[in-house]
Amino acid sequence: MTPPPWEVADVIRMVGTRFLDSLTRAQQKVLNAIVRCRTAALGGHRDQCVRCGYQEIKFHSCRNRHCPKCQVNAREKWLRKRRQELLPVGYFHIVFSVPHELIPLMWQNKKLLFSLLFQATGSTLLEVAADPKRLGAEIGFLCILHTWGQTLNRHPHIHCVMPGGGLSPDHTRWISSDPRFFLPVKVLSRVFRDKFLDGLKQAHLTNELRFYNDCEKLSDRQALAAFIDELSKKDWVVYAKPPFGGAEHVLQYLARYTHRVAISNHRIVSVDESNVTFLWKDYAHNSQQRPMTLTCEKFLLRFLQHTLPKGLPRIRYFGWLANRRRGKLLPLCRSLLHQDPTPPDIPDEPPVAHCPHCHGQMRMIEELTAAQIFQEIYRTEYAFNSS
């Protein structure tokens, strides 16, 4: 893939230290990691071609989960594991969102309310799917948290991907869903709304919620009760996307949606000392791509809105795909679907780099510290200037 002409790191370099000093320590940590990613500052290693002996230095990645450049390798590693879990059935995709009135409170209580969003989503799907009037089965699925919209606005929602069916209550047979329909979204919406609001009430009773600025008025119990009552009268948005055609379509989807950050470097069109211009999809007008220009500071502040609290996972698993149950129940699902219960293990190996001259395989021969790389760069530039 052709490297993008501009990166989020370029915007960070433009704003200078005065802007960075105004941020929290956690925000500074994210931006410092991004700006140093794959530069000499993080050290690196020397690779050598096994065929022609050509050498090159590769810089290390920052591995910060909010870095646009670091997610590709993490995604490929994760996808290799998921490939072993796919079943020979159709797959479905359901998205859960919350009303925009909740967003300020969620951003003041990110860890608590993003976790509640996961819990309400997961328990809703498990409960409705287990209802004998619906599917009557125990399902397994994964959930992916996204907190942004196309213009970097705050838009918390969860993507859920699941096979079309589940285990019978006694675990003796596989119950298949309709290939075109999984669960009624209106029922899911009502149950999801009630579970989330119940969790919100409980968090307030146990004094776990924090209220600041415009949300401070909600610290009053009666005010919060009235706020929750208004939210309970709304139709919360849950929608089902068209079902996937099969396992490979699921992987193609997951490759696009997992390990994403608020904006990829490829969407950035231009950067100067004052402004950033990036592309966004206008879903209200047939997903047309439109440019948006923001000041560098405003762009980074929007980007930083979507940093997740430490220890909060972005991807979670439920039902028989939950970590504690997957080892026992996934082979059972395979067996009931007449699939090999133990798929071949896919080695977790990094992609092989090839020599740009002879296309031979490149192998690492030496780890390098940042100081060693800077010395190497200095020697190279000195030799060039001397000649």
C-alpha cells in the first residue's frame, strides 16, 4: 500500500509544545507515542537479505492502540485467531447506539458507561436469543466498540457479529436461524434501553457516576430520574445490517472494522501550520466523500476525544465465544455442524519482508537502540557530505 502523504503525526508536530502542555498526561502520552512511532526515537533493528546481503534499518512501532500506523499488524494477528473460530453458517451484524443526550455524561464516565454499554448489549442479545419465542438458543458473538463518527464527532456505538444460530439449551443440537433474519430489532431496542437505564440508575445509587459542567445538574436524584424517564420514552437505535454471505465475508468485514482508530492517515488530504483537511463520508447523501477543514488544535482535540481509558478493552466476547467457555463449546458447535472440531493451527508469524533489490527474504540480524541509530545516521550523513 502506498504510504499516505500526511499523517496524524504531522499534525502533532505542527501544533508545538504549547498545545501539548495544555493536555492531560494521558493525552500527552498518546500523542507522544504517535509522533515517535516508527522513528529513530524508539530504536529499531537491522535487517539483511539472505540472498544478496543488502541491509536496511527498520524503526520500531509505538504499539499504542490509538496510533493509526500500529493497528495493521495487531489486526492481522487478531484475524488469524478469528479465522480458526468461524463456523460454516451465515453471519449477522447488529449495531447498538445510544441517544445523543447521553453522550456528555458518557464522556465524563468513560470507563463505567462504555463498560455498561457492552454489558447491556451483550445481555440483551443473549436474553432475546434464548427466548423460545425467538431463536430459543444460546448464541456466541463478539462486540466491537466505536466511539466516533466520520467527522470525529462523538458517536458511541457497538458492532456485534454473530453466526446465524446457536446451541440448544441442553447443548445437544445446533439451532439455525432464518438465513435472512436473526432477531427483531424493535425487541432488541426496548430490552437494550431498559438494561442500560437500569444500569445507569444502579451506578447513581452506588455513587459511581461523576457529574461536571453541564451534567452537574444531574447529580440531583430527582433531576437524574427525570432525565432517565425522558430517555425511556425514546426509541433507541438498534439496526441490523444485511447478513454476511459466509465466513470469508465476515473476515473481510472484520478486517475493516477491528483495530480502527478515529481516523486513518489515508483520509488526511493536507496539513499546514494552521489547518488540517480530511475526507469524510456523508451517509445522508449516498456516502459521498466530502472534505472538512479544521484547525490543527481542533482536529487533535476531536481525535483525543476517542482515546479509551486504560484497561478498557475495545473488543469483547459473549456467550459460548466468551474466553472461559470458548475452549469447550466452540468444538461442540463445530461437531454439531459436522465440521472438524479441531481446525488446523495457524502459526502466529509476522509477515515476511522481501529485499527491494533481489526480492530475497529479509532477516533481522541486530537490535538497535535509539542512540545507535542516531550514530548510524550521523556517520552516513558525514560520509555523504565529505564525499
